[in-house]
Amino acid sequence: MSAPDQTLPPRRTFGDMSIDELLASASDESVALQTYLENHGPDDELYDVVVRAYASSIGARVAVAAAKHERREQT
């Protein structure tokens, strides 16, 4: 096993991301889900898990963006 690449930037959390970044990443996830759905069907053994994972990821990003927007509107 090779050593991890030390040149990679640190991971950013949802809290670190701007509203625009959160919505853009949700959009990217949506495109990835669409690509998955075009290439796999319900007979794929991981279909349900993959679809739920994408849906959860998209939902989380949108929920954080909405909360940040609401907080900004209140200040």
C-alpha cells in the first residue's frame, strides 16, 4: 500500500462551503446520479443503496445551503 498523497488539499466540510458551492456540488451529485441511472437498472445489486446514497448526499447539501441562507436572511 502506498503512502497517501500529501499534496491533496484538506477536505472541506459542508460548514466550510458557501451556499453557491453547496448548490453546485448538489448539482454535480445530481448529474452523477442521472449518469448512474442511465447505466444501471433496478436489477443492479447495489442500485437501491447507490440511489439512496446520492439522494442523501444531495439532500444534505441542499439542507445546509437552505439553513445558511435562512441564517443570513435573519442577520
